[in-house]
Amino acid sequence: MTQLSPAPDTFAQRLAAVSRKTGLSPAQLGVARVYDRPHVDPARRTSHLAGEELLVKDTQQVAGEWVTMGNAGQGFRATHSDTAVEKLLATGAQLVGASASAEYGTSAYTEPVGQEQPVNPISASMMTGGSSGGAAAAVGHGVARIAHATDGGGSIRVPAACCGLVGLKPAHDTSVGGFSPSAHGYLADSFANTRRAYRLTDTRPWGLRVGYTNQPFHHHSRVDPAIAAATAGATALLTNGESVAEVRQAPQPYDPANFELFATVLSTRCAELPEPLSELTSWLKRQGAGVPRWRRVEMERSIHRMQETALHRWSAAGLDVVATPMLACAPPAPGAFSRLSPRLNFWAQTAWTPWGTLWNLCGWASVTVPLVDPSRVPGRWPIALQLGAVGDRVSASDLLALGEQVQAAAAVLPVEGLSLAEPGDLGSLNYEPRPGAGNHSAGCDCTAEHSHEPCEQRQP
């Protein structure tokens, strides 16, 4: 009788097993490095993530460990742990390694400089998204159940959407320490583990009024008709249950021409990043270096007015939640953005992710969910729907519950209509900016409070 090998019971063993099975290196599985010893706070053995093996995004310092900020040439050994890491330790989790990140979190794709890029668990022909693409790849490949991630412009939700995962950006305060669009959070392999990571209860919302739109908020670009049809149809089906009273058209939250303010604020936060940098980040740095501090303060005031405008318009329309696609086309092939000039790269990312950043601007909770479980459509990309809170009218728990209901409602639809087989074509998005049109690269997470700090070292 053949004796079965025991299942891997440590992170390192699981990583090695998945690597053997897939033929992918740890870096391609999203793991930038494995720590020699897990970091753990012994006083937190009964906390809600006690014993959970957790990856930390490679933009955070863990005392004594190597960190690269997504650029091998920028690597250094941390002498202290960032506040975000201390909060992760307070959950009781074991910090076992670092997940791959885009350089300083500045893009909606993950191609770490001087390091292998992660491979999408759905299809190697599609990118993982970013900037938390390593976390999404590791979770999607089954290396980790939960991984730390950050979201300053979609960097939790974009890779979650690319890799067929649930991705929740929690609510955060945009007024603390000046304007900040960034939130720390997690990527997880299920709704249940997403709730556990965030310590959320399983709620049952009732009578919500949902607004739907597939009109881009801050770019005059095109949306794949299949994505528009699938997300509209799935959202409409929510009215079959008691959680949603009605679905109506959501008005535009603000004038797209104003959105360029946000792009300028983000680029100023990259103004003093140390060289050498990738072509895109260097370009962002140059764009931000010429903006005087007084102008930055003025722009932040304008952004707060935009927040008020969005809340007023959607509240006046009687909306509790707004549903949109998460991406305007399927994940494109790896390298699709970086082979463009920095300027066109910037606008192409904007056109690809023209909705998610509003919830960073406003600090409201938002979640992206695949319309169909990836296991039902192997090799195909599950189209992703974003559900965003309007102010504090609904909780993160309610958004997750609504996401589960969307998947259940969409189960009556043909799976081919809820998924796409080919990588997205950036050219189809019509992404080049028009004169006078407001545009923004929604993937940028350049959110350092002081310009001399690495972008994603801002503390939560």
C-alpha cells in the first residue's frame, strides 16, 4: 500500500510544493523573499490571526530583513519595523516573507526592477496587476491564504480583479496628516478569509439602493462591451433578493477635467525618490519636482471639494452603493504598459482603471469581486465588478455580503459571458489623452507624507 506524503504544513514547505507543481520560481509565485525565521509577537497568541502565515508587501520595513521597494538596486536591510508591520504583528500573524511589488508602488502592474515578475494564476498570458501583484499571485497560486497589501489608487483591488480574487479596500481617513489616498489591507483566498483578516462580521444588508455605471469617471476612454454587459447584468440581478431594493443609473460623481489634480498631487510625492529608478517612476518624479509646495496644498483643498461633490451627487440620487466594472478590459499581457513611453504608459493605466481611485479620494470602503469563481472557468479571466460605499451608508461587511450575493445571482448566467479568454488589448481603450480632458493614472500609490520618504512607507 502506497503511503501518501504528508501535506505541507509550513509556508516554506508549501512554497516549495507549489513551485514543483507549477514549475514556477518563488518570485514568479509572487514571493520576493522568505525570511529565515518568522516574525511574531508572542504576546498576541490569541489575536484574530494568531498563527496565520502572512506575506508583507515589499514596500514595508521589517526589522532585520532586506527590503527593496520593488527595485533590487534600492535594497537595504531595515533597522526597524514600520508602523504598518507592527500592526500586522499585533494581529498574531507570523510574518514569513515579502511579496513582490511594483517599484515604490507607482503602477497598476507589478514588474519589480531587477527581479522576476509574478505570474498570474489564471493565465500566464495575462499580467497580475499592481502594485500588490505579488500578494495576489501568492494567494491565487495557493502559497498563502492571506497576504498584506496596500491600496492608494486601486493596488489591492486591481490585482485582485486580475487574479480572480476578492479585494477589499477598507475605509480610511483622508484628512489625517494632510490628504492621503492610501489604505493598508489584505488579499485573501475567499470571502471568509477576507472577513477574518479584517475582523468583519457576516452581515445581511437590506433594502439598499444601488447605482450602476460603466461610464469612466476620469478618462474619456472605451470599455470592453463584454465587461459592460456582464457587470450591468449581474448588478441588475441583485434586485431578486431582499438586500437590494432597486438598481438605477449612477450619475457622474464629478467633472473628469478636475481629476488631473489628483495625478499632480501623487507625482509630487515621488519628487525626491532616489535614483536609479525605472523609466515610469523617473518620469513621475520629474513631473512632481516642478510643483511648489504651496500649489500642492491648494490642490489638496480642491480634492476635498471634489469629495464633497461626489457625496452630494450620489446622496441626492438616493444611492447607498455604486457598482462599476473594476477594469475596462481584461488584464493585458505582461509588459504591455512598460513597453510604452512613460507618458502613454501613464494614460493607458488611467484608461484601464478609470473607476477605483474615487474611493481612495473619498476614503470610502470598496470591494472588487469576480462574477464567477475562477475554478468554473479555468484559463479564462473572470470579469470583475466593483462595489463602492457612498460615504458611510454601508459597512465593509455589507459590501462583502453584497459581493457574495452578486456571485450567487450571476450563477444563472452562462459562464462564457462572465469571463474572457484573451488578454486585454490596450489599443482598444482609446487611451491617449485629449486636449483639455482630465486624466489620471489610477494605479499610482505614491503616498509618502514627506517627499524624501519611499512612496509606500507612509504609515496607516
